[in-house]
Amino acid sequence: MPPHSSFGSPTRSGFGLVEFSLALILLGVLALIGIPRMGRATARHRVDLATALVASDLEKAIDLARREGKPLRIACSCESATYQVTERSGGALRLTRRLTDSTYAVEGLAFSTTPVEILPSGIASAPDTITVSAGDYARRLLLSRSGVKILP
């Protein structure tokens, strides 16, 4: 049997420059397709978080009015996506929330009625629909006599 020589034709292992370039191009195309979807998903997630926060703040205002036996007023500065909860008499500030910071990045906030008063019984003086939006995605809440509900 002849001895096996390793000096014959070299065998290739690994990737060459052409294969590596094609792989990079493919990854770039996939990234370009996926980035807009990720941006939309992030915006939707932020709106959902902001909507849950607004609902929580409204429920806290209802509980606070009941607990302290004082009427509270909820007013929106919608152009700056800010709302405040104040005491109706005296105007003491109880809560202020701005939804345009980097955590929520909400582009739009709208109250159908502003201000709304929460009576000491925990009932809202008028029904109010609150809309939180970013881009083409929006969520709505309903503040009614029976409480706060996030609408589908």
C-alpha cells in the first residue's frame, strides 16, 4: 500500500470572501424588513403601557376621592399629553402625569370631556372617553359612573 501523502490537492474548509459577503447581504436585507415591524410593535407596546397607566391613575383618583371624602378634578392639557388630578376646592395638586417622556413616547392624548370631577362617592360627574395614541395605533379608556374600563 502506498503511503498517504498530504501534499495532494488542498481541501477547503471555512467560508470564502464571496460566501461571507453573500451572508452579510442576506442579513442586511432581513434587518431592513424587520426593523419597521419592530418599530411598530414597540409603539404599540408603549401605547398599551400608557393606557394601563392612565387607567391606574384614574382608579387611584376614584379611590382617593372616596377615602378622603373630597371631590377631585381631572383635567387634560392634551396638546402636551399631560393630565392632572387636583382637589376641586383649593386646587391642591394630587397627581400630574406627562406621557411624552421616553418611557411612553405617546404622540396623542385626548379627553372627550375635560375637566371631569370625581365626587366623594367615587362617581364621575360625566362619562369621559380617553384616547391614547402613537402613529396609527390608538387605545381608548372609558371613565363612567361605574369606574374605568379599557376598551378593546
